[in-house]
Amino acid sequence: RAFGRWVHSRGVREQIVIIGKGAHHSQDRRRVTPFDITADIFDTLARLRTDYIDLYLLHRDDPSVPVGPIVEVLNEHQAAGRIHAFGGSNWSHLRLEEANAYAAARGLVPFAAGSPNFSLAIQVKEPWDNCISITGPAQAAARAFYQKTQLPLFAWSSLAGGFFSERFRPDNLETFTAYLDKLCVESYCYPENFARLERAATLARVMGVTTPQVALAYVLSQPWTVFTLVGCANRAEFAANAAALELQLTPTAVTWLAEGGTPPF
């Protein structure tokens, strides 16, 4: 509502791109249904005081629900102009394949984007139920899907919930009490990730940039169409994140950050 008031009061709707989300599970049930998708779209439009959402992502998936009715209801809203494109956040690559095969067979508009977690740090424990991450050796098939299809990927928690801020160390993890900090500890603070953090910090010193900037550049240097989704606490963090768009990492550096071995410098 606050964002909707901001956009409405300044008359800048045509100058921005809005990503909306819906169909999040509740404490009562999973809500990935045509009814809930429709209700959430109308509710979002009302709160944002707009007639359309540029990219609408289904926040969660329910693999027990057939993809057909989901694809069809999203097409209805896209045809009506309420959403301009749609995709799946926390949808596995197999479900995205299934949904787009359904759309192709019936001449319907397919999912235009995926939005799993992806970062330099492996998500050892999911921060919330039903999260999908494509980081790490076990998710090679998912990453191959995005490389083959070039389906745009909006990588949430690209900086691993603050892990690359270098505030977290193996010897101070019990000192964090804030909710999001504790989530970071539980999800990312493991030996393999600390090794990745150390390599990122080393490369940052060599390049004369910050560790978070190297971590963002790692995500942006993948061989697929990728956008980073990050949270900024202040203007300085926003500016630093934006500056990471200018960093160029070689494929050798990208591999070394994830796997180690001989440094690329």
C-alpha cells in the first residue's frame, strides 16, 4: 500500500517496472489454485493503485496441483491486461518445463521467468518451507535448464541474506539474535560457504572492490539470463550493489569462487 501511494502520488507508473507476487501458502493450506491466484491479483492491483503488474510471480508451488489450470488462469489475466508476463518463484525447473510444455501444446503464453534462490553461498537449510535453490553441485541439472532455455532467472537472496557482509564468522554465530540474522546463520553459515566467502574476499582485495560486490558479480556472470534480487538497508548499500553491475568476472574466476583450486590471479 505504501509503495502504491508513492507511485500514485508522483504519477510515475509508466517509468517503473513492478514485480508482483501471489499464491503464497498460508497456515491453513497451500494456495496455488486458480481461485487464489485471481484473488491475489485483484488484491495486489487494488493495493498498488494500478491497472496492471509488469511481471507476476507465483510465490510458491504446489506440485500436487496439475499445471494446466494454473497456466490457463494466468493466461486469462494476461489476456485481460492485468499482468503483462508471469513466472514462478520457488518453482522447480521440472515444473517450469511441464508448465511451458502444456502452454506450447495449446497455443498459450508460457511462463516468462523463474525465480529460485541462487547465490555464491549454498543454501544448506531452506530459510522457509517450500524454497527452491539452484546453488551447489546437487542442482547442476536446474542450472543447465536455465542455460539451455535462457529463461530469465530472478535470483532471490543473491547475497545469501547478508552472509557476504563478512559480519558472520565461525566464532561468533551464537551472538546473532535478530530474526533475519538467525536465518542467515541457519541457512548459510557452514564450512563450505565460509570457504567460498574467503575466496570472494580474496578476489575482492585483488580487484579493489568489496566482497559483496564480488558475490553479486558471481551471480551476474553466469551463462544464462539472470537478474539479482537483493535487499538494501541504506543508500550506500544500494550504490555499492549497483556498482557491481560493472564488474567482469572470467569463467575461470567464477569456477574458482565456487569450487576452489588454483587462484585465477
